[in-house]
Amino acid sequence: MSHIARLCITCPDRPGIVSAVTTFLYTHGANIIDLDQHSTDPQGGSFFLRLEFHAPVLDMSRAALETAFGEVVGERFGMDWRLSYADDVKSVAILASRHDHCLMELLWRFSRGEMPCRVAAVVSNHADAQKSVESFGVPFFHVPVANGDMAAAEAAMMDIIKDVDLVVLARYMRVLSGDFVAAFPKRIINIHHSFLPAFVGADPYRQAHDKGVKLIGATAHYVTAELDAGPIIEQDTARVNHRFGVADLKSTGSELERTVLARAVTWHLQDRVIVHGNKTVVFR
């Protein structure tokens, strides 16, 4: 993995983009091993590209390569681009409350090497999961919201996680402030226990039961200042029927939540997600 790099690009669509990118990489000794692209409209639309390349022998340093790409290709096509390297392992902080099914799923996948990251910390407003978290060799921090003082709790959490690359809300049942969210732009992923935009807010399974729904779901999305309104990364659904009580809906929903969140986090870590306005392009 030390020789694998990933290039993600957003720019106005026009002829010659793929040719310019691939020619530049070839010229500097890179071998392209995966490429995916999408255009919203070939005339006046937006173009998105994710590319992986293998470069065991580049003819320049990483910093020089990035500078050259920006000058030769990026500026020419008006690109918003980022270049990352697979061996730069991202650090992740997981925030959780009492419901631990999503937390345990992430830690289990991390322990098996299925998630390319380092879990720097698990932070919870309850101490229930401490022993379980520490059994994975991951630091656990209990940060209660004393007397409803969320500002103090956020300050304490920020001291712990301020340097991480990604924050995952694994059923963290507190609303984060705009200032906290702004400290991690496009770097906080939440799992919402319903198929957004349906059943926004508290107790969605009770809402679903009361409405007699035949389909329930889960949604993983980036967090923005507007509650439950950030760009959606992944969703999934399950069919239910009149025999399902609230407990049955919660059990089925928890399975969806675990897998949907894990997929979204993994794709983010693999640089497969490009945010465009309030939407995402996910190359999988």
C-alpha cells in the first residue's frame, strides 16, 4: 500500500480531462490501476473522477508531484482536487451513547483489518461500553453532559479528538453545535435510524409503527449545521409488515444501521466519496 495513491477531482466538464490527467501521471512514472468517472451533463455539467495509481518509482517527491499537477492540470481545467496516499492511515474518533450496536460493528471491522484507519478514541456520554471498547485496545473517554451543559462537553471532547481525520457518530444521541461541526468540515459521519427524509427527529421506529409503514431504513450522511440535512452517503431498507411491533422494527433497523454506517465510513476512508453541494458522488 505504500505505493498506492488516490486522486479525486471535481471540475466543469469539457473534453480532454481524462487525457490530461492520465498523461500527466504516465509521464511521471505512475501506473493507473483503477479509474471511475461521472458527468452530470457533458455540456455545461460537472465532472467527477476518482483514480488510483501505483507509483513505486516516481520521478519526483510527493510534494513536487502535487505542485506540478496543480500547475499543469488542475489550474488548466479549474479543478477542485485532492491527492491522498493509502499508507497515510487516517485517524478516527467514534462518538457513542448507550446504544452500542454501531460502535461494536465498527470496532469489530477495525480489529479484523477491514477498515483502513486507526481508531484514536471512543468518546461516550455514558460509561457503559468502556470495558468492551478497551478489549479492542482502543482508548475510551467518558465525557458526560453534566446538567445539560453541552458546551462544556464539546470543549472536553474537542481536547480529545481535535487532531483526528474523521469523526463518526455511532448513535451519539446529542445534537452537536454549529461550531463543533465547523471544526470538522465534511469529516463527521452520522447514522440516522430512519430512511431520510422520512421520520426526522426522535423515536423514528415508534413513528414508523404508528404510520403502519411497510419499509424501514437507515441513512448515513455527513453532518452539517442543519440537523439531519447533510449530504447522504449511503442508505438501505428492509421490508416489514403488520406483524412487526416496535421492538421488531428496532431489531431490524439496528442491523441496517450497523451495515449502512460501516459502508459509509469505509468508503470515506478509501476516498470514494466526493461531496458536491448537498449531494455526494460515491465511487464503489
